[in-house]
Amino acid sequence: MNVADPEFLLDDSPGRVMLLLGNEAIAKGAVEGGVSVVAAYPGTPSSEIADTLSLLASKGGFYMEYSTNEKVAMEVAASASFCGLRSLTCMKHVGLNVASDAFISLVHTGVRGGMVIITVDDPFCWSSQNEQDNRFFAQFSGAPMLEPSDPQEAKDITAYAFELSEELQEPVLVRTTTRVSHARGDVKLGSTKRKPSLKGTFERDPRFGLLPASARVRHKVVLKRIEEARQLSEKSRLNSVFGDGKTGIITSGVSHNYVMEAINALNLEASIFKLGFTHPLPEERLMSFMSSHDPIIIVEELEPYLENHVKALSNRLKKKVRIFGKQDGFFPRTGEFNTRIVIDGISKSLDMKHVTVSPEIEKAYAEVQPLLPPRPPTLCAGCSHRATYYAVKVAAKGLNPLYSNDIGCYSLGVAPPFQMYDTMLCMGSGTGIACGFSAAQDQPVIAFAGDSTFFHASIPALINAVYNRHSFLLVVMDNGATAMTGHQPHPGTGVSGMGKPAPKVKIEEIARGIGVKLVYVIDPFDVKKSIRVFRDTLKKVQERKEVAVVVSRRECALLTIRRKRKEKTPIMPWKVDPEKCTGCMICVEEFACPAIFVANEKVVIDPNICVDCGVCAEICPYGAIEREKDRHEVKTI
Amino acid sequence: MKSRQSKTYNIVLTGVGGTGVLTAARILGSAAVKQGFRVRVGEVHGIAQRGGMIDVQVRIGEDVFAPTFMEGQANLLIGFELAEALRHANKLSREGVAIINDYRITPTMVTLGHGSYPAREKVIAAIKRFTKNMMIINAVNLAKEAGSAVTVGSVLLGAAVSVNGFPLKMETLKKTVEDLLSKRLLRENLKALDLGYNFARS
Ligand code: SF4
Ligand code: SF4
């Protein structure tokens, strides 16, 4: 797909209405807010914020970098703000865990230029390893927090967050969720008259050096700022009450939309308290809302953040109000909401009878379920990780190793036929976990990491392995991009966030520099050689009881397709010669490229899916797979 | 408060990640904005795009809030793949229309012997339990006729224009395709829209 050039986002065309992805809208809000420095590490569902800003940076006159990880990104954005510039960092929910060390203390130092931190939570773990609710980070750190409910608000709130940050001299957390960031909606654009600047100035101030003496002072300042922020929250337009009825519904973020759909469907008279400024909460207004409404229904995804606060506040009221939320089971605490869940929750709270979906549809759907084939995500056709996994698996036959896997496209190695994972925890954990396995037990250990993951968080663990004499094989699957999140550049790619050439940091040189003795680089498409290198290396690791690194380097298949199309290199599908095929099923059962399937007991290759990598032909012991003569347009984008 | 749900036109697009489902949804959304509608498109990115099942919901109307809608509320289902169309057939309303590409992608799991892919006729019969208004279309062939197999999405969108009550005009879709898609295959995509439309009308 050709992502339309987002350059129009720099235009000063207030009032124009465009369809924007929530994340693009956040990027637009940053431009309207005059952001000067952007630093980020990509992560679904936040990636398009940084990607859009990366495409706009040069023309827009601001600085953008993909930092090695979220903590570094947080620090880069922080120091830009210390210099008086407006800065932004964005990350997925677990990214804020990585950045939290910098973040929590940053609330202590406070900021100068407006600084906005976007965190995108992922209820239902669409593309994540956990389901945490980052609203607690606001409470934990003391930072003010804003929560948009749709793309329009995502833009407006981001632009406003810079002002709020400057007013309070604190970084502002903007928290969205998958269904805000990955929803598209009509967005009315604002003005881009405010221009960025890269002429910041830094003046020494004790608050920026958090020694114990200054930290003690700053903690008191943080508490004072929280109270100031609460006053602003009381007055904020982002916290609004509308509709009328005895029933009061308190909601925030994407849940607001489901509430609107629900009251329309239920024809319900209700007052809605929609919260967009959610830390600190407007306590006085919430109390007065509660004193004039009964019952109160709280609709929020994930943790009972609002519910806990509202219940605590209700204790200060003279009268007793009924409050329905998730603590009594009216709404779920896991997964994401939808209109159905919210209709069900509201009608249960109010003892209303309502049928959301017709029983005939439910019945028919239950009956057709057994027909549906399983279709979990897989490594793409032509993916270099498949070739690497294949070679490692063949080389490790009989060794029965433990596999500590990591976060990236290669996580899909969990699926059959490879199933090469025993652990997967967080970015970089493949290497750290391998250290502990090496100390704790005797089976051989194979760790995996992607190139971007290696730079992000594997390096300290690899140093640890050398220093503490841990013994395992680390396979770095280097496909030249942060592929899973959209092929962003990283320190090994030779391109910067500004789209300019950059120095290339080499994984094998880092490994050697750290003191790893056994370092090899292979091309996984050279299957035979790869198997040999893995076999030899595993043997050496066992004999010498030390760590080894094999960098398996081959461009991501999606990048190869893009490149070939640009170069006008033909992409020719491969095919199975039925005369030569013996039906051994090695290509199916041990390699399983999605282009290969079995029809009428014959192995065939779907020419619409095959991307011409040729690896299956190398694997076939009978030379039965060959290249087709005709050029073909591959459908995969 | 008056119920306004009836005024929203709900579309669900289903298929396999990486085959153009997201792009088609984006074209629908942008075209709707061009015609002055309020729009919500509910997408899923990331790991789901890697060959897994994917559904995108597009909501067009005057007062749209949620990015997704409930079962039984779709006016239109656009299926890029047979079994994936069935997986979301329960989203269709009784009067809803299904436009389905006559194309099967066997999941690797099935190739490896986990579960099975039902016969084409079985899938079609199962979808018929949710709607009587179904159009099966060989979009891959029409796309090839348009000049490239990658234009399957445009064929299906062209067919959608023929559906009674579909709120978007062919000329808006064409304009949007010109704005959003690569210039490299523009001619082919425009032709694919026409071929899809003509097929559906005949
Ligand atoms: S490995 Fe080769 S010979 Fe064996 S089934 Fe596959 S294509 Fe046929
Ligand atoms: S050449 Fe073989 S392994 Fe490569 S994409 Fe085509 S079918 Fe898959």
C-alpha cells in the first residue's frame, strides 16, 4: 500500500475535514502545538504517531529521532524541554515501564518547555504481552493525565497538552487505547501557525539535578502541582456533563462512545459525566454530580481507576448513592469494551431487560463455529525468520534445548511447526532469561532477539552473560528493520528518523567489543551453511561453556517485495513439479511457508502468495521445487 | 433521546492480514468524509496483520460514536476470503448484503493438520443462514483482467457501489483511489472498480 504522503498535515488549513487515524491525529496535534523535538521507540498500537512525525520532521522544521528504547526517548524529550522547547515522546503501554525510571523522576524535576508523553494502552492485548492500565502511572508519578475518546479529541488534546504542561511545569501524560489510536475518524484540522524552534537554551537550576536534598524539596512541589492541576481539572472543558436523567454515567476515553451507542439503543434518559482530564480528577464536580444523580454507573475499560476514586469520594457525601461498576461484576475488568458489553452492563445495573443480539443469529453462529478453520498470525511468505528457525531446529536436533524467545515478528516462531519458545516476557528478555537458565539448569539454551530488540534491551544482558560466564547461543535475527511495528529504522539500518543517512551500528561488532569470542554472521537463505554454522557453534558453546552470538542477516520479506517493485525486478513464484515430488512433506511439515499447501493430496504453491525467496527449493531433498517462468504480481502488501 | 442508530451505515470488511483489507476500509472512510459524512473506522494493526484473520469495521452516518458495531448490525459485508467472510457473517443484519471474493487461502495451521477448511459450498450455505443477499464474485480473475491481481480490493469496492442503499458514489471512490493509492497501479485500480461494478450489475 502506498501510505498517502502525510505532508498535508503541515498545511495551515484550519477547518478542513480529513479522515485521520487516531495516531495520525495525535501527530497532527503535535504539529499544531509547535512540537520541536520528538523522540520515540515504536510499539503497536502507538507506532504511527512517531512514523507520521518522522515523515513530517524535515519539512516541518522540527527534530525527530527513533531512540534505541523508550527510556532514552524519554530522556531526549526531557532535555529538550529543559532547554525550553516543546517536546513529545510516544510509546506503547509497556514502553512506559521501560521509561518509567526517567518518567517518575522527571515529574520531580518538572519541565520547562511543554512536554507531552503519549502512552497507548492495548486492552485485549491485540499486539502486546500484557494488559496493564497506564492510568495508574499518572497517579503513581503525580503527572497530569488527559484521555481522548476519538481521533478529533486525540488531536485537540495533544495540542492542548503542551500548554497544560507549560502552565504546570510538569510533563503531561496523554493516554489513549487501541480503539482510539487505531480508529479512523473525520477530524477538523486546526492551525499550524505556531512554529517549532531548535534554538533552545539551558540554564542551570537545582531542580534538574535530583540529589537527595533537591529531591526532598521537589516532592513537595509535585504535591503542590497536583493540587493546582486538580483546580484546572475542575474547570476543564474536557470534563463535561450533558444529557438529563436521574441516572448518572461516569466514563472516559473510548468507553464514552460505547455509552453513547448504548443510551441510544436503550432509549435511556441519563446524564453523562465524560472525563477527559483524568488525573487529577475534578473531585468537587464529581461529588456534586453524585449528589444529584442516583444510581451512578461507571463505564471504563480495564482497571477500576475511576471507580476506586468515585467510591472514595462518595464516602464524603451525606447521602448514600448506589454505584455500579466492575467491582460488583457489572462490567468486565479484562479485555476491551464494545457496544454490546456496555449495553449489557448498563441494563444489568438498571435491571432493564434488553436483547442486544437476536437469538437466531447467536444460534446460527454457534452452529457454524465448527466450520471455521483456525487462522492465527504466521511469519510471512519468504520471511527470513522461517529460514533461521528451520536451520536452528535442524542443527539442534537431539540437543533438546531450552528456547528463550523475545518480542518481535519472530515471536511467531511460537506457532507450529517450529514452536521454538519456552519463555517470552518483555523486550530483551530472551538474553536475560538465557543467563538465568544457564546458571540454574543443565539443558543447552538458545536465546533469540531481533535486531531492533537487540539494540533496545539485549545488550546489558549480553554483557552480563560475558561477565558472569553464562553459556548459551544467542541468535540475533537481523532483518534490517523494526518489522513488526511497521519497518521503522534503528541504529543498524543506516537511516535516521529524519530520513537522512546515519552511521550503521553493527551487531557483530558490539558482540565482539563486549568480549564475546564466538561471533558469526550468516545468511539464513543459505540453508546448508546456516545449519553447519549453528551446529558447530552449539558444539563450541557446550565445550567451552561460554556465550556465542550468531547474527542471521537477511532483509525482511516485505521490504524485499517493496524494493523489487521499485527496482522493477520481477517476482517469480515457485512451483512444485508433481513428477519429482515424492510426498515426503518436509516443505509442509518442517518449513510451512504459507504459500505452500496441500490440495488433493498434492503439494502446491499459491502463486498469489509466493514471493520468490526460493528457500523451499533448497529444503526439498528431491529438487522438486522450481521457479516459474512467468512474472507475477504478488498480492501481499 | 431518540434512537439514531438506523441512520448509520455499517460495513464489515473481512479477510487475511496483508491482503488489502485495511486499504479498502481506508478508501471507504476517506470517500465518506469527502461526501460530508461522519465516519468511524475500527482497525487492528500489528501482529494481526501477519497472515492472521482480520476484520475492519466502517461506520458512515450523521452521528457515529463507536469504532465498532454489534452483531446483526452490518448493512454490508465485504469478504476478501471465503472462510473469513463466514467468521463475521453474524455481523450481518437480516437485510444485510454480503459481497464475497470466491477465493480460499488455506491457513498454514490447516496445512499442518490442525483443523480443516470446509468445502466451498459448505461455507456458502453457512453464510446463507445469515443473509439471503449474497454475491459471490471471482475478484481475482477480474483483478487480473484489470491488469493486476493486487486490485482485488478495488473490484470488491466497485461491486459494493451497486448495492441498494450504499451511501458512496462511484466517482467519490475513484477520486479517493486517485488520492490514496500508488500511482503505479492507478489505471488498473480504476478499471478494477468498473469491472467490479459491472459484474455486480449483470
Ligand atoms: S519436500 Fe519436496 S519432495 Fe517432499 S513433498 Fe515437498 S516438494 Fe515434494
Ligand atoms: S519460494 Fe517457497 S518458501 Fe519462498 S515464498 Fe515461495 S513458496 Fe514460500
